[in-house]
Amino acid sequence: MSNASEPSSNVVDLSQRIDPRSDRVGALLVTVRGIATKRLHALASNMFENIDDALFDLAEKAENNAAQTQFFDGMREVRKKRAIVERTFLGQVARDLADFSTGRVRPAEGETSSRAATVELSLVGESELEETLAITSMISKNESRLARALFAVNQRLSVICGGNRMDDATNPVGPASLANAFKQAMRELTVEVRVRLIIYKLFDRYVLAGIDELYEEINNELANAGVLPQLRHEVAGRRTDAPTSSTVTATGEVRSPVHAEASPVTDAAATEFMQQLHALFIARRGPEGAALGVGAPVPSGPMPSPTELLGALTLLQSQIASLPMAAGPVATQADVSRDVAQLKEQLLTQIGQLRGQSSAQVSGMDEDTIDLVGMLFEFILEDHNLPAEMQVLLARLQIPYLKVALLDRRMFAHKSHPARQLLDALADAAKAWSAESDRDGRLFDKMKSIVEQLLHDFDDDVDIFNRLATELQEFLDVSRRRAELAEQRVAESTRGREKLEQARRRAAQEIVGRIGEQSLPPLIYGVLTRAWANYIVLTLLRQGEESPEFRESLRFITDFIASARPVHDVAERRELRLMLPGVERALRKGLSAVAFQDADTEQLLGQLHAFYRQQLGETAAEADSESIIASVMPLPEAIAAIEEPVVEPMEEDEVQTLSDDAFDERFLTQARELKVGQWLEFVEEDGTSERAKLSWVSPISGRYLFVNRRGLKVADHSLAGLAAAFASGAARILDSSLLFDRAMDAIVERLRQPETDPEHTAE
């Protein structure tokens, strides 16, 4: 247990401040502005590069002509206005930094302004409301994600601006300021709301998602310059009310000798939330259960102190930590479920034994906390988002999390609480886990190591959750970089195969369409459908269908077919003689491009010369014109002889499936609305399952490519095939929301339902 009298490196005296008029502050502000301008300019440039590609892809996959027009119009508008939008965005950020440097810090919105904003929000149009909600969502997400680094930036900027309070909302480089600066810049664009929302998503993906390095560089520069050099980048729980004392910890909490025993819930929102839960518990327990609440008569003896509760939990924790961790879920699932349900009883028995009694009672608020944590871990054991092995593993953390909750009940209300963030990170990593994708066991072993460290090492210092979260993130970052490379290779390979298949179909259609009902000599037909088809495919892949080379390749088809027609008079013979040199030049060029050997080319041309002499009536053919077909050696990936238009089988299947009246439309909608990055579980007929992420949707075929956490391909489906998998239960979407959020929603909903068994409040 920590001692408040001992010096701590994370205790920061906020009376440390620098005169904002000093030269030193001026130099530091110039440094911050330079870092922000450089980083944001690079991020914004990257975003605009991706906007064009994203809108083009969406236009290619648009559901109708009107939507396609919206996306293409948006592309043109962004291209035309890119420079001014980028300049306006960076200019607004520069103005915010300048205002900050002169002390004109925008005050955070209070309760009154929030009410006014709510009223104002109800009066705006639907499109503006969607835009506002999109911005609010991205700000909230990134403030939570960047809580630790952002807290440190806030503290250091507070020091160099003379001690003026700085928080997430007033930080000139915080997500809120950056998002609002971009909103100002977006006024330069005249685009449909659908396009605007897509651009905001891309701003979130490519700008806000990349400001981690901006904060890291600012923190490092200011720390190296002597601005709070010992401040660690961590925050245990964000507070809406700053402590009045000038001495606070790096976690934003007031330190006192009793802090480790019982941290009072000082945050107003957290207090209100816990009071609401307490009321639900009282209502659920009924009159008899309510007697155990705060202020009610206690059957026997005083209530356990925080020290007694933590001591009893530590004893139980040491017992669990000493047990070997089972390897599989089958033998342990029931045992773990039983342990989770019985922890409350075990805790009360343990406290009673420490007091020399058979059992004990706890206060209503402490009982609520115990039951809340119990329900949280019951939810984990029932959460289909998690593989069974991971459910068992995470369920072992019940006692450490109960200790955290008793120390600081704000965990239930604050998304940025370090213990809550660690559990969310563990669950998110677990969601993507499968035995197949983790054959070397590295991810399972890392998560097992984190669980074991908490069981063995956690006493009352919540900082361990920050340290382990960082350790987990570093491990996942390395794994993610490896997976991204593999995923990129899979996508490129799939894209290449689809482009090749598309080029083959196009070549087939062009050749067959020009042949029509004509009956060609085998020699002419063989050259067109093998060697020349290869050349058309290669031309499409290298130069594209707008290239002059492609147009020339099509012109050759027409000329070559014409050269095979019988001649009947002098004029037709003269026309054929004039055509043949061009035909030979084009054919030599095409055969060379597809790597025909010189000997094969000369043999083919010899056969053609004999054929044309026969056409002109000069001499009889010296060889059977069909014999050349066997000597035409296509590239390994060349198509076979084309006798009818090529139609992709999957498209036929899809048409058949989509026309089936028995097919439920909602599954098609579910497939259409699937987003890149979402995780699914695929179940095979033998009952085995694999978890996979939607990596890419082909703009060519519309097929969905899925990869596992290592970036390796798991499956690819057409729209109809994926919808059929949803309908049959062979595929299901995993929830992308955070575990703790889902658990709290489920717990509150459960508490509002009538209790069927009053003796088991947590069931």
C-alpha cells in the first residue's frame, strides 16, 4: 500500500508555471506550432489522396445512377477545392494556437451552454444534425483513445500558458479543436451530405487516427525543455471538476494517506450513475434486500472497512493465482462460471473468518459494487463475441477488477479509466483470436501473461493497468504490422487475379463479338483466340482500355477477320495485298509482346503466307492450315480457345440466389451494410469456426475478402454467398462496440427487469 508521505515522480505541482511573456515561452510555442503544422499538413495531404480513391470506389459500387453522380461530383469538387480546404483547415489550427499563445483560451462549455446547444441542435436541419453527430462521435472516440497522451499535453500547455487551465475541449491541437477546424474548412465544399459524411469519416481515419505521434512529439519536446519532465502520460479517470489543490498526481487525482483504502467518487456524473444503479439494486432486492443498504440496521457487527474488504480479496486472489491455469475451455468453463457466481459468498465467508465469525455483511453500496463486478464477469462468460478459451481466461480477472471497483467506483462510469481500458483492449484482441490464427500461441500466451501479472502483482496501485495496457498495445502493434503486410499481399493477389479474369472476359467478348456468325478458317480462328487473346489481355493489364495500343489490338481483329474472306476479283485481291503488310507488322508486334519464340513466330507467319497465297490464287497451300494451332504456345496464364462468351459462374449463382423468393432480404441488407474492418465468425459444417475481418471489397466483382488476425485469407464471398451464410448461420457479425460498454448496457437492462429469484441478485 502506497504511503502519501513518500515522494512520487508522478506528483506535479501545478504552481509550476512560466511567464507567458518570456522569451522561453515564445520559443516553446514556436516549437509546438512547428510540430503541429508539419504533422497536420502531412496527415491532411494523406487524407486528400485517399478521398479521391474512396469516392471513386464508392461511385463504382453505387446502387444507382443518382448516387454515382453524387460521388463523381464530390470527387470533382474536392479536386477543385482541395488546396483551399487544406489551407483553411491549417489556417484555423494556426489561429487557435496563436490565440492560445496570447492567453485567449476558449472556455470549456458548461451546463448552460450545453443546454443551449441541445435546443439549437433540435432546430437545425437533418443534414446538419447528421454532420454534427458525426463530428461529436469522432471527437469522443479519439479523446477516449488518446486520453493518456492528451492529458500530458494539456498539463504541459497549462504550464507554459501561465497556469491557465487546459482541458481536452480547449486544447488547440486536441481532437475537438481539430475537428471543429476541419468543419470550418468543409464550408468551402459544395457537396451532398452523403459525401460530406464520408469525408468526415476519412478525416477521422487519416488525420485524427494519426495524431498520436503529434502528441508524442509535443510531449517529448516540452519534457526535454524542462516542462514537467517527470509527468507520465497516463490518466486513471477523466474528471469534470479539477481539484482545487495545487498538488495533483499525474492521474488527475488528489493524493491523501487514505487514498489507497477508499477513493471517494467525486465525479458528479459517476456519482449520479452509481446512485441510479444503487436505486435499481434496491428495487430489485425488494424490502428485505433494501435493509442492507447504507444507513439500514446491520444484523450483527460493524460493516467491514475498506482495508478488510481489500485484505480478504487479496487472500482470495493469492489462492487463485497459485492454481495452475487450465489449457482448454471444456473442462474449466463450468468451474469458472461457478467461481464467478460464488465469489460474493466466498468474500463474505473470508471476512467472517478474519473476524472469527461464520460470515459477514457489507454495506449496500459495497454489495452493489460486488454484484456489479459479478454481473460484468457473468456477461464475459456469456459473450459470444469472445471465443470460449478467452472467456475462461478473462474470467480469472474478477477479483482484481473487484478490488479496482472498491478503490474507485468511477470505473463503471468513465471510459478512460485504465482498468476499463485494459479489459476492453484484452477483449478486442480476444475477439480476433482463434486457434488456427494463433498456431504459435503468441497472442494467447501474451494475454495469459497479463492475466497472471494482475493476479500475482496487483495490490492497490492502479498504475499496473496502464503499464500492462502499454505492454499489450506494443505487442499488438508488432502483430498488426506483420498482419498488414500479409493482408496487403492477399488483397493485391486477389485484385491481380480479378483484373486478369476481367481482362480475359473482355478479350473474349471483343473477339467473339467481331467474329459473330462468320465461319473462320481454323488457322485464323486459332491465332485470334489464343495468341491474340493473350496480347489483348496483356495490353489491357499494362496500358488499359483507353490506350491507343488497346484500340489498335481491336482494329487488328477486324482486319485479320477481313483478311480471311475469299476474294473473287482483281479489286479484292489488290485490297488484300495492301492489307497484308499491316497485318504482319501488327502480328509480329503482338507475338513479341506475349513472348513468342522467334522460331514459332516465323513458323506461324510461314503458315499464314501459304494461306494468303491460296487466298490470292497464287499457289496451293503447302501445309494443312490446322497444323499451326498446335505450335501456338500461349503464356501459362493464357485463356483456352474461345468458342462462346465467357460468363463468370459466380455471377450466375448470384442471379439465381437473388431471384429466389425464399431468400430473406434482410440478410442481403446485412451483407451490403458490412464495413471494411468488421469481424465475423465463420462456422464450418463440422462445427469448427474461424474469426475473420472484412479486408477488402472488390470494385470489379463486388466480392468480399476476409482475412484472419495474421492477415491470411480465410474466405471470399459474393454478396449473395455472404447473405446465404448469414441466413444459414454459417456466418455471423461480431459486435464492434467495446466490451465494457456492452456489459454495462446489458447489466442496466437486466436490473430493470423483474427479479425471478430474489436469493440470487447477480444472476
